[in-house]
Amino acid sequence: MEICLFPATLNSWTGDVLVVGMLEGDMEERLKDLEKRCGGSLEQSLKQKMFTAKSGEIASFQLLQSNPSQLVIVGLGEAQKLILDDLRKAAALGARASIGSSGTLGMMLPWETLTSPSAAKAVAEAVRLSLYKDVRFRSAPKPRSTPTKLELIGLPDSAGSDLQAVHPTCAGVELARELVASPPNSLTPASLADTAAQLAHEHGLELKVLERSDCAERGMGAYLAVCQGSDLDPKFIHLTYRPQGPVKRRLALVGKGLTFDSGGYNLKVGTAQIELMKFDMGGSAAVLGAARAIAELRPKGVEVHIIVAACENMINGSAVHPGDIVRAANGTTIEINNTDAEGRLTLADALVYACEQEPDAIVDLATLTGACVIALGDEMAGLWSADEQLAQGLSTAAEAAGEGIWRMPLRSSYKDGLKSLHADLKNTGPRPGGSITAALFLKEFIDDSIPWAHIDIAGTVWSEKGRGLDPSGATGYGVRTLVNWICNQS
């Protein structure tokens, strides 16, 4: 989709579908302008549809004249309460209403009410991402027309400085969505490594893949314990983006990469939705999606290491037992009191490896705990970090991306729940505060001199009914936050 600004007035715009955002209390003036442009009386039609411009309301009209052929009016609520996310949601609603039409989509929103320099980018991202549909596994997908061009009406040329980042960022989100949505018989550890290889080949990244024997030589006993019950070999993936010119900052992104999680001998049963455990590699999808975007954006002065310990957690005669004690790469011994807390075991060795790259900061993303979903629901990810600057930078990046995040406590006294009778640590603590003890477990594998943040995306990685610009299913959560954060470091 081509994306551009249309700084002229509405009267001179030509296109196929026109989307207009309407504020409560501002309908009369807006309707006069629309009636001049589109012809006919809209006020009575909106009354019949009981449209009052409340946030999320939508009214669509097929017009007899050919230009535009469709008018979509979206409610934005009260002007004094308008935030950037409201524009995103309105843009997504309007874009979805345009499905079935081709040609040019015009988007006219009350830009003057919200003086955000990121408004054009946010709306453009919302339009592209809301039109995304994954039909890879359909035997005969239905033909589907969508607009090929987006024009943001009424914005000056100076408002488009961020638009060049829209397509790379959205391509990264869409890659993450496709990875998460892929069935586990399609997306294996090997195919995840193949995806990394394709990114390296197409976008000039460096790639190293450690095989099982390489990981054993490095003493990655925690990671290898998780995959010993699977017939599929693990793949430890290390992608690197190196900028042209001097490196001012070195960052590491670590993504949990469980391509399927059965729970092991602590088998997922009851309401655990084992069939959805293909999304347990959502963290790896996010960091690979971010790598895809960063490789195209080419930020200066920042080197980025993307690390994924990919494997399956399965059950056979060789699978890890509850009660086994394993040794991580840093020498820490871990009693596995729950084989369904496997992600933190893979991350333990991945975080040790990340520290060896001597980065200025490490961020890990993982579908780690159901406890985080209980605490924050499915619209907010949890953020844990002892570093104020890092935590603030990620929070700011997430807000700019429209991705919900909430900082959680790293209360050191909760670490008592991880004490083991025979090993240095247990891999799970008591049920209360489970997302906090999980973060504290990960912290044991971080060099204290390196700023580190953990983001639990268990609730945000998947949406049953869709929300905002996200379709039902995989959301691609985290890509936009990571891209914003990394680009702010350059």
C-alpha cells in the first residue's frame, strides 16, 4: 500500500473510499463540509442510524456518485478526551469498512485536536495492520480487495517525517503474527532458524546457529533439559544487526522460543488450551519481527543482537522429570519442580549467552506466566526492571506504539520462594506473585552490571476476538515497542 499526505482541502480530494473521524459536539460543521463534498443530506441518515459520534461508532454509506463511492464516518468521542489511541482505533475501523474496495482510501481525522507529531505514523500503521489477513493455510482463500493507496487528508508535508518507518515496522509485525499463528507441525525449531537465515540473507544480518552439541559444549544444561523429550533438535539462534559507522550502543533482545509447549510431565490439562501452545514462541516472533524492521530501517550507532533458544517441550522416555536437577551455563543448579515452567529454563541459558555479548542493555520477551494474565489481562504486558532509565525508555516506546505495558515490582524478598533444598534454585515459587518470582528467577542469570528488562507477553500475544488494530489470533505484540526503543537509542 502506498502511503502519502494530501495537504489540500477535502473538496479537491479524489478517491474511492473516504473515512471521516467525527467528534461529539462537532458534527454540525463537519456534516456541512461533507454534504458539499459528497452531495445529499447526511444528518437525517445519521439520526436514523442513531449515530452520535461516540467513540467506536461507525456509519457507512454507499454513494451514487463515483468519487468517492463509499463514505465511512467514525465516532471519536469528546474532543477533550481524545488521545492518539482513539485515532488508531478509528483508522482501523474505517480501514476494515473499506475492505471490498480497491483504489485510494482517504482518511480525514481531526488532526488539529491532537497535536501529536506521531499521528500520521500511528494512523498509517493502524490502516495497514488492520487490513492484514493470514490465509496461508487456506486451501482456496476467497478473493479479497483492499485499497492500494492511503492518503491522509489535511496534513502538511512536514507531518510525514515518520512515514518512512511505517512499512518496515508493519512488515515486522506481520512476520511476528505469521510466526505465532503457524501450526507447530509447520513452525519447528528448524524452520524458526530458517526464518532467521532468510532475514540474514535478505537484509544483510549476521547469523550464527548453535546446534545441540554446541550448546552442550557451552554447558547449557537448563535449555537442553527442556528439549530432551522432543524428537526435534533444538536451534539456538543468534542474529546480529551491525550499523554502518561507529557503534555507540550495543543492545540484546532475547525471545522465548518454545515452538510447542505440552507442559512436559506437568501436562497442560483442563482450561490450559494446549492447542494454543504454538504461541509459546511469541517472544521469539517479536524479536525476529523487530530484527526484520530494524534491518530495513538501519538505525545508526546501535548494534542489536537477537537471541532465541528455540525448542519444543514434549514427553517421551527421555523427557525431563519433575524433580530433576540441571546446571545452567553460568554454573547455577536448578531443581525442576514443574516441567511446565520450561520457558525460564531456556531463557536462563539464553540470558547468560546475551551477557557474554557485553551489551549496554538486555530486554527479554516471553509468554512466561499465566499469573501475568491474571494480574493484567490481555491488553497489558508486564514489565520488570531494576533500571529506571531502561524501564522508562521501554514504557515510552510502548506508549508511542500503542502497545499496553505496565511496570511490575521486583521485590527481592519474593526470591525466598525459589529456594531449593538441594539445588541453588527451584524453577517455580509459590502460586501468589508467580509472575514476580518468574522475573526474579530470570534475574539470577543476568550480570548485575548490565541493565535488564523482562516483558511478559502471555496475555498480549494472542487475541480471541480481536482488538483495536489486531485481528483475532496472533497480534505481533512487542515489535513496535522494540523498534521504537531501538531507534530512540541511535
